[in-house]
Amino acid sequence: RNVDEHEKNLSDFCPVRSKDKEKMWRMEMLQEDMHNLLEEIVLQHRKTVGEQDFFDRMASRIERLFGEGSKAEENTINRVVQKARVIVRFPKTYEVAPSFS
């Protein structure tokens, strides 16, 4: 029912997901798209952290003590990945990128 609503909203932009002209949507069909989205989020986060200068790194370490900053962002990303794993039925061993589950 929700898939039909999304297809209607997307109109011409809706990807073709049919078999023998009968719509056969399954969430597993979105695994590649979900992986690409999650990978982009992780890579952007890593890039941001990697570009931190000395003062940013020190501030990040202090923020970690309070559960904020880049560590909090990593925790949020991990929660999103866990929920995505369930939604599109990734295997339990799925990792977005090495060393980031």
C-alpha cells in the first residue's frame, strides 16, 4: 500500500520494478540504492573528520567526553545503518565500509 503511494508520488521518476508487467516490489530490491546512500553518508563523515585541524580534533576529543561531536555522529550513523539493514534485509554481516558497521 505504501509502495503504491510512493510510485504515484514519484510518477515518471519511479524506477521500474516489475516482473511480467505485474508490480512485484520487495524491499530487498532497494539494497543497492540503500548501500550507495549509506556509503555516501559514511564517506562524507570520514572526510569531514579527516579534514579536522588540530583545534577541531582537540574539541572533538573534549566533546567525546560528553557524548557529542564526531563520536555522537558515528553513533547516529550506526543506528541508521542498523535500521536500514532491517528495512532492506541486508545480511547480518553487512558493513557499509570496512571498520564502520
